[in-house]
Amino acid sequence: MSGPELIRIVSRDSPMALAQVERVRGELAARHPHIRTEVVPVKTTGDRWTGSLSQVEGKGAFTKEVDAALLAGDADLAVHCLKDVPADRPLPVGTVFAAVLRRDDMRDALVHPGGLTLDELPPGTRIGTSSVRRTAQLAASHPHLTCVPMRGNANRRLDKLAAGEADALLLALSGLERIGRTDVISEVLSLETMMPPIGAGILALQCRQDDTAVIDSVSDLGHPATHREAAAERMLLHVLQGHCNSPIAGYARAERQSDLSLRAAVFTPDGKTVLNAHEWAGPLDAETLGTSVAVALLRQGARALIDSIAH
């Protein structure tokens, strides 16, 4: 039997993160029944901090402690939501993505206790979200609704909704599926209504670069089509130098006939300006597609728009 006997998986200690780890453990057990796994939970800066993420390094706030555990040898594998991994700078030196799992549903869901759809919500309805991407798109499409800042994991946000801190929530459908709370969904929003964040619904497995035994063991969990989509999306974000306060949205689609498309948008926070680009890769590789779409957005003025937002 090849491969390590034990893989220690480091994870944020939120219910969502632990559910993601269970998916990985299940897929690993199915392919490599001889490998044991154990979970090494850590609490990250992002989980402890209740204010704006831009004040604690943005999205890196959710990955720094996880990266440290990996590099220190306290764990062998990290499971990340790709949308939480900064793309404006490279992965920490000494680490690598060993696999990108099959993508989950990337759409957003509306949670309204009365079961109303987004178009049915009355003026002044308070939507709980701290996502600049959602806030900008709602400002453009439903300016009569009000966004109120709300952070915390999905369970905590549902508790805040029940406590009356907001009238409705926007949450990732894949997250609600992972924690078994699809019962609260009143509407699943189309990608046209609410464009997802870069990397939505994708889990990535990160290892130490020199840990070939673990890399070999987990690489066959990878999903080639999702890998191409992720590569295009992250290159787009890298070229745009988007940060956690940038209202950037987009998604790639690996079509059946092996073509890859990438649609992306950059917004002003008030939703009054929207820059759009949509291209197909044709014979080009995924990274080139990501670069090309980013350049199309930069030609429309995306640089000034992104740089005007503090982070």
C-alpha cells in the first residue's frame, strides 16, 4: 500500500469549514481506505474579528493561521474555500494547491422568513450582508432595498436574522447545502441576478510543496473542468489586483465541448457603474483567458474603480 498512513487536515473550526473537511475525508476514504485522517481545528483572525475584514488583512484573515499550521508541520493538508484565498498575491512560499474539487452550485440564495422572492421584497427591506459584491449588485438592480452589515458564519447569520437584525439574508447556496440548511431558502438567485464571487463553490486542497506523498494521495480528488475554471477566475483576479473590498464578480464555465468561457464584472459600491466582459478561450489556456477578460475590464476603467476603494 502506498501513501501516508495518516493525513492531518487543518481547518477553521466553523461548522461550515468542518463540513467541508468531512466531504474531503469522505472522498479520500473512498479512494484510499488505508489512509486515516484527523482534523486539526484552528480559529482564524477572520473568525475572531467581528468588524470589517479590510481592517485585518482582508481575506487573508481566514487563511493565515491555516497556512502557518501547514508550514510548521502541525498539519499535512488544508481545505480552503477558493473564494477566501487571496488571488492578488501568490500562495505562501512552500505551499501548493494539490487538487481542486468538483465545483458545487455557485449561486446565491435569498433567505426570507416570509418566503418572499427578491422581486417581492417591499421597499426598505433590510438585507443582511457584508459582501461588497452583493451590495453593489443589489444597489444596481433593487435600489429600494437596504443592505445592513452582517458577518459571521451562516449559522450565526441565521441566528441574527431570527433576532431581527435584518429582514432577509443573502447566502451562498453551496454553504447552506454543506450545513444542511436548504430548508430556509426562499429563492435561489440566477447568475444573471446575482453574479458570484471568484472561486464560488470550489474547495481547494493545499499541501506543503515538498510533501509528495500527500500530494500524490490527494491529487486524484481533483476535477479537471473545475481546475480550468478556477485557473481562469484566479488569473482574472490576479491581473485586476482585486482585494476583499473590491466589488468584483465572475465565473468561468467549462462547457461540454471542451470550450471555456469567463464572464466577469467590476462595480462601483453604489452599483451605478458596472463594467462587463465575457469571452471564450477557444484554443487559449485558462490563464490566458483570465488575463484577456481582465484586460478587457481594465480597458473600460477597472483600475481606477478598484483603486478608488480603500482596503
